[in-house]
Amino acid sequence: MPDIVQPNPISKVVTDSGVASAEFYRWMTQITANDLIIGTGSPEGVIEATIGREYMDDAGLAGAVKFIKQLPDIAGDRTMGWVAI
């Protein structure tokens, strides 16, 4: 996962025109791209993600509750490569 660059603490979050500043938007995009995905069932073959992304199965059946994306893809399929942890 790429490093998340924290915005300057004294910079504006919202510009004078009322939209998110570029710096704040970039930071929020980085945070969102690395947050925990929650769903029902296994993510394998269903959820596309980058390496290191985590997924939690809210049904929690058979001990397979949390998964981590360990491979970028399998045969070009970016929804594959999840491993139960």
C-alpha cells in the first residue's frame, strides 16, 4: 500500500468557493482507498481491490471472517487473490 500523505494541518479543508481543497480531496481519496471493506460472503471472485486491502464478512460463517488481498490478480482477474486470515 502506498504511504498516505497527511495534509498540512494549517491548510484549508474547504476552499472559499465551498468545495474540498485539492490537498484534502487527495488525502480523503487515499484514506478511502485503504479502508476496511465489509460485505456478506467471501470476496474471492467478487470484490476487486489492491494488494493489502482487508475485507470482513459480516455473516462470519465457518471461521472465515476476515480476508486480505495477497495477489494483484489471478490470470488477469483482479477480483481473485483473496486469502482468509
